[in-house]
Amino acid sequence: MITLENVLDMWKTDSVIDENELDKTTIDTSKLHAKYLEVFSVAKLQLKKNENRLDELKKEKWLYFTGKMTQADMDARGWAYDPFNGIKPLKSDMELYYNADKDIVQAKDRIQYSKTLIDALEEIINAIRWRHTHIKNIIDFRKFTSGV
């Protein structure tokens, strides 16, 4: 799995415009777009996978918290037989238990991480999309400063 840190490190290198080789930089723009589009697509799929896993986990936790899960299933997951440690919570309090459950919190954290990665990749792809404008501005500035 690609990480946000890896993507940002790659972008630090890839975002540099070599002012001495503007023609090569222009040609490489399509390659950069393809590279980050591939990473973006994989990240979107990973997000969907994480969202689906959260939905599955919520169902499992519902079975667990309502006492409908078998002991064999609890043993397989390593969960205690009494999720409330002897306390009988009110139905209205159940949302607190779901929101504080470490497995659900971790699944939500993975989703948020995936969304942050996707946001970063969208910004990178937008920068690549408008890279030709930056190159044109460099060329126009050089023309201006040289008196052409």
C-alpha cells in the first residue's frame, strides 16, 4: 500500500521544473500525470475497500453488542464474551459503545487516512494539469527580461 508520506516524497522530486530543460519537462508532464493517476486510482479503490470493511465490522459489532454472536465467532476474533463488563447499557447508549470501540475507531482512521491521501493526489494531479501554464509563464518571463 502506498502511503501519504511516499506520495509527498515523490511529489517533492517530481514537482521540480528544470528551468534549463523546459522542453523535457513539458514532455514528462504526461508521464507524471499517468504515474499519479495510477496511484490515485489505487487509493480510491483502497478507500472503497476500507469503507466496505467498516460496514462489515459494524455488523459484526452489532451482533457482538446485542449478544447474537456465537462464542466460536468471539473466540475467532479474540473478543471477550461480555462486551460491557457486567454493565447493562440502555439502548440509547449503544451509539457511545460503537463510537468508542477500538476496532471501529481504527477502521474510521484508515478511511480518513485514505481520504487525506486522495485529497493530496487530487491536488497533485491538478498541479500537473496546469503545469503547462507555469512553463509558459517561465518562457514569457524570460522573453520579457531579455527584451524580446
